Amino acid sequence: MTVLETADQVSEIAFGFMGSKALFAALEVGVFTELSKGPATAAELASRTPVDTDRAETLLTALVGLGLVTRKGETYANAPAAEAFLVKGAKYDFGDYLRLQVGRQMYGLLDQIDRALMDTLPEGATASYADWFSDPEQAKLYSESQHAGSLGPARQLIRKVDLSGARRMLDVGGGTGAFAITLCGANPSLSATIVDFPNVAVLGRKHVADAGLSDRIAYIEGNALEADWPGNQDVILMSYLFSGVPGDVHTGLLRRAYETLAPGGRLLIHDFVVEADRSGPKLAALWQLQHTAFTPKARSLDTGWLTGALAKAGFEAVEIGEMIPEMTMLAVGCKAV
């Protein structure tokens, strides 16, 4: 690699924040949803969005550079990835997750990541999820966007783990029920209990009711780290829980899960996890780093530590594999019969 190529690589990394803001802005404006109706010129797009032609052209040019939009002549169209994941209402749409949770809530906190790493943040710079979700509006913004972002992984989980024989599932920190709704919908014999904060449960019950599953999915309101968990569970799911809590509570969560499972039950952990040698995946590592901005004592999970911790807690037949490509992994551990 030449010096110029190295410089280009460094510049691309350093200015990556501009690409993120271009994506968030395009989602706010509705670019991808409008282009899903058919290719359009900048002027045509401007007539259907809150931006004028010049600003639409500037934004579209940036999106072309990012590979999210293509240009042919004077018209623009969605690239395949944008069409699949960023169009409102698409099967794998997680645009609201990026636009609301990442763009509006998390992105602004990244300017304090250097101080978080050095443990020099002033008091009040970060708050626990319990404090954060005591505000109904913040709880709604985070939870609704997380719901949108969890539907795709929930469908992936159906294909990766056979839950046809399970009857009782505990979803710890399960939010508004994206996983529970998807898994119960695919497994008619499965019922679920979700443990999450009161303001989240209010929103979740509406999603559950809309799915026609109020008779099979119930909520326990409270902090998942402190609330009582019902015992004799066939499955316990923890999705994005480990990355959102201090690392020193992980061992206790694993021990508590083991005690709560019925013999033969399974623990499923879905989260941002890197390889044991910490060589990547890059996206998982970056998500772990950004969590440090608001959970400074979060642990960077790797497959080696997680495998050992599950075994130490008593779990057998531990397997860890890819879930969202290059971003998340799924760990499965079984309690002996």
C-alpha cells in the first residue's frame, strides 16, 4: 500500500462521521422511501420532500459517494442495500432505528467518548437506562426505534434456533417485544414474559395487542437487573442486554439465568461480539466503542470470554455464531437435563 493509499484510508475513517450524518439526514428527509417509488431527478425529489433542488442535489451526490444511491444521467435510484433496509415499510426496514435511536439519541453522545475512555466525564454526563427510561418521551424514542431494529434479527433467530419444543420464554430487557412477538408468532406453543421498565412496557403491550398475542405475552415491569424473574423457563433471551450494562454484572446475569432455566433449557445471548483474537468484525467493535460513550463501564464482549463465562456458569454445548453479518453474534448455552 502506497503512502497516498494509506492517507486515503485514514481520511475515509476520519471523515466517516460525515457519511453517518448524510445517512441520518436522508432518512429524516425521506429520500430512500421516495426513490423506492421510482428513479427521480433532484428537482423531482425536491418537489416531494422538504428540501429544495440544490440541497437535494448536494445530499444525493453524497449518497452516491456512499454507495447508497446510484445515478444514471440526471436521475437517481436506490442502491440494493438502501432499497432493502432503508425504505419505510420494507420487510427488512431498520431506518427508524438508525434515524431515531442512533441519529437523535446516541450520535450526539459520541463527542464525550474520549472522556468516557479516560474516566473523566463530569457527574451527570451519563445516566443509567433506569434514569433514561423514567422519561416517557425518551423511553418511547429509544424503544420504538429499537423495535424496528430488532425485527430483522428476530426473524434470523427463528431460522437459527428451533424453539418448537419450548413452552415458556423469558425475554430479559426485551423492550417493546419485537423478539417475543416474532418468536411466539412462529411457535404457537410458546408463551413469553418480558422484563423491562414501566414506560417501555406501556408501549410494548400495544405492539403485543396489535399482534394478537396479549394472551401469550406478558410484562413484568421493572429494572431487569433487579426485578423478580419467573422460574422454570425453557428459554431465556438477552438481546443487546450485555452491551447496555456494566461488565461487572455479566457474571451475575449468567448465574441468575442458569438458576431460572428449567433442566434442558437454553440461554440465548444476542449482542455485539468480536472474535477471541479481537481482530474484528469491524462493525461489532465500533458498536462496542460507541456504547462506551453512555455506558463507560460496558465490557467489550469477545467469543473467548463469553464461551468461558457460560461454561463457568454451568452451561453446556455452548455455541457462538454470526447473527447480523459483521455486527452481532448469537451465543447459545444449555442447562443440563
